Amino acid sequence: MQGVEVTMTKPVLFGALAGLLFASGAAFAQQAAPAGGNAPPDLKPVQDWFVRCFPADSPNPCDMFQELDSQTTKQRVLLLSMAYIPGLDRHVLQIVVPLDISIPKGVTVQTDSYTSPVLKYRRCDRNGCYVELAVDNAMVESLTKATSGKVNIVADNGKTFALNFSVKGFAAAHDDMVSQARAKAKAVEKTPAAPK
């Protein structure tokens, strides 16, 4: 598999990244601004990851993310974001990759000791194609212990690419994100039972 040369970027445009995050249901982050205005999220670097908490009432107000850009084109080639929903004790993952990929092939996340099943794309827009789903604890555990990580994608022409990302700081960022999410999360509203 070929690797793609990428560099990590600092989050400068909060709004652009916020728009890329989880977009549906209680399982995905709510980016609505509080009634008082458009306050920026709290952002904290943790080695090669960032922990971000939004000032909004949400079942999962915090996530951790890493963005990688092409060294040659300076375009984003990978965005990884993971959030934790305390009320459901579940993690959700979002992966954003460029357009011109093979939709049916999906992606896999791979570490030195774990390879995910094929993860299917949920949607595409002008910013890229998105994988958005709840993930099992095996993936989270693997990432906390890994020494390397990559997202494997397949281009429209059938060529496979490995998008390498850093796991440096993943465990610490994860612990911080989970702790903040538990402290700030709004309770998940249960769907009322149908009347009998």
C-alpha cells in the first residue's frame, strides 16, 4: 500500500471544522450555538490531537480530532474525529476523506494490532466523503495502545492509499475528552414508549 505524505494542521477555522462534524441524531455531535451567540469551542492541544468542547447543550458536547493536509497541495486529505456520549456509554467516529474515492469500497482503520471491518461512507459533499458511525470498544482500545495508525482508502481508479495518522497523545486526549464530556453532557432524551 502506498502512503500519502501529510502534515498535521493547527485548527484555525473553527467554523469550517465544526461544519464537518457529526450531523444526525443523538449519536452525533450537536453544533448548535447557544442562545447567547456564536461562542467558539474550547480547544486544547494534546500532543498530536485536539480536544474540543462546544458551548451547546448536547448529549456529546466534546470531541477529539486530528486533521492532516497534503504537503504538496496543502489540501486536507484526512480528518478524524471521535466523540463520546456519556448517556449511552458509546463512542462515535467521523472520518472525512477527499472526493474521487470508490464509494463501495469504504475505508478501514488499521493500527499495529487491529484492523477494522470495512466502514461504509454515509454521505459526500463538496468538502469530501464522510464515514459516521458508532464504533466498538475494540477500536478505541486499539487506538489507545497503538504505536501507528492509518486509514486505508481506495480511489476511483482502484488504487489503494494509506493515510497515516499520528496516535501520539491519543490515549491522553481520549481520557480528557471523555472526562469533559461526562461533566458537560446534557442527558440523552429517551424516546417515550408508545401508548398501549
